[in-house]
Amino acid sequence: MKVHEIQAYLERFFNSVELVGDGDALIEGPAKIENATEGQVSFVANEKYVRFLGSTRASLLIVGEKAPIGEYSDRLAFLKVKDPYTAFVFVLQLFSSPRRVACEGIARTAVLGDKVSMGANVSVGEHAVIGDGCIVGDNTVIGAHTVLMNGVRIGRDCCLFPGVVCYDGTVLGDRVVLHSGAVIGADGFGFAPQPDGSYMKIPQMGIVEIRDDVEIGANSTVDRATMGSTVVEKGAKIDNLVQIGHNCMIGENTVIASQAGISGSVSVGRNCLIGGQAGFAGHLSLPERTTVAARAGVTKSSDLPGQSLGGFPAQSLRSQFRQEALVRNLGRMKERLEALEAELTELKRL
């Protein structure tokens, strides 16, 4: 594929794609800028990678509209766009080939229960189990060894990788992606303490609803509600090894990074960013556009949209940074205090 063909492709998504350099150079695939060789395309979206402009062997770079490319344009082709990161994602899609998750049609070893409804072009992999009364939409792919318990409903164009488990009553919207090991709809962690120190299990009678365009990573879990629904709203992206407790509400286009743990009945607003290993106490809420830093411990609700939180207990990042600066200076403050005490002791002797 030639550079000018990639330019034409990106012009479907961006109002302006400016070509600088040889538009006839042949591009065979993408690569990281530091490892790219002749015939490959890479990108610069972070100023930390500008230093590679002089050393990269790539034939094409996708850069921002104000990137400092003047001295390099004699040997490299550039496509200048408003958002080079997103543009490179489109390029990756252009060169990537689809994964084969399951064979076409229903595998011979798959097990289908009673009154299962399958849409057009559904694929079901080897040894998958689909329970009674399940509904699977058009063009959905169900990987090998995946289990859908009774009454699961799945929309169109979904992809369930091998080894996914959806408990009974789970509802998936359209274009949902569940990676291997994801468990959707397991019982919420509900136990009533008894006078003798034991715990009585609380029946988990609700379901999980995953809305359109959600992607959930490998070995992540979304627990069913005690009553009603645990809901992951449209467009949310959940990383590997994330725990979402019962009756949680995860807002539209919210992103949750690996190993975050969200306790029951937490409400997270739309367009939030949750960092890795962040932890949430139960029964709290965060408004839209909240950012939670990695390893933060959120112990109370917030009502200020767009705020950034960090530390334990989580507080505004400005307060957290101020606190960290004080801690870093404790040693120096201790030395000064000891010196002042010594001076005061000396004065008392006089």
C-alpha cells in the first residue's frame, strides 16, 4: 500500500490529512517508531518520542499538525493530522487481520439446550455450551469452551473469546467483546452476619446488563445484582483482572484499568478514567469525567465533575501532591527541629 493510499483512507476520518514527502513510498505494515524499518509506518503522539525522528528507519510517520518535521522531510514521508494517536489506530485496523475465534457455523461438539434462538451467521466453537432459552444475535461469535447458562441474551456482532462464562439471565447488547476467562453474572458477595459468627448467604436474584460496544478484558468479573441489575453502560472499556461488584453502575465510555476493584452498589459516571489497582468502598458515587489515579483508595463519594483523585484515602490530586511533598521533607524538618532543640538547650544553660 502506498503512502497516498493511506492518506486517502485517513481522510475518511479526518477533515485534514497533509502529506509531506513521497506519496508513492510503499508501506507494508506498522511498527513502533524505535524499531521500525524501511517500508513500515509509525507515529508520534507524545513529545517523549520526538527524539526518535532523527534515528527512525520508518518510511512513514503520522504526526501532529505542529510536529517539528522540517529537517527530516527529505528522507521521511509524513502525514500530519489533528490526532495522530487515533489516526494510527485506524492504520492498525487497516493492516490487521481478523482473529479466528470459532469455526464457521455450529461446531459438532457444541451443546445447545432447548428453545435456543440463533440469528444469522452465528458461529459457535468446539465444546461450547448454550443453555435453555438463550438468544444469540446475528453475526455473533462464541468461542470454544464458552458457557452460556439459561436465559442469556446476546445482541448482534458480539465476540465471546474461548472460555467465557455468562451466568443465567445475563444480557449483552450489540458489538460486545468478552475476552477469555471473563465471568459475567456470578453471585455478588452478599452474606448476612449471624450472632454465632457465621454468615448466611443472601440470594443474588438480579442480573447483569452489558450495553452496546462494551469490551471486557481477560479474567475480569462482573457480579450479578442482589435485586435488579448490575449495569455496564454503552462504550465502557474494562481491562483484564477487574472486579465489579453487585448492583454497580458503570457509566458510558468509562475506562477501568487492570486490577481495579469496585465494591457493591458503586455508581461511576460517564467518561471516567479509573487507574490500575484502584479500590472503591461500597455504596458511593463518582460524577462524570472523574479521574482516579492508579492505586488510589476511594472511600467516599464525590460531587464535583471532572475532578482528579489520588492517594489513600483518595483526595484531589493537588492535595495529594502537597501531602506527598510534606512527607518527602519530613527528614529535613526533623533535622531542623533537632537543631533548634539543641540551640534551646544550650540557651537554657547560659
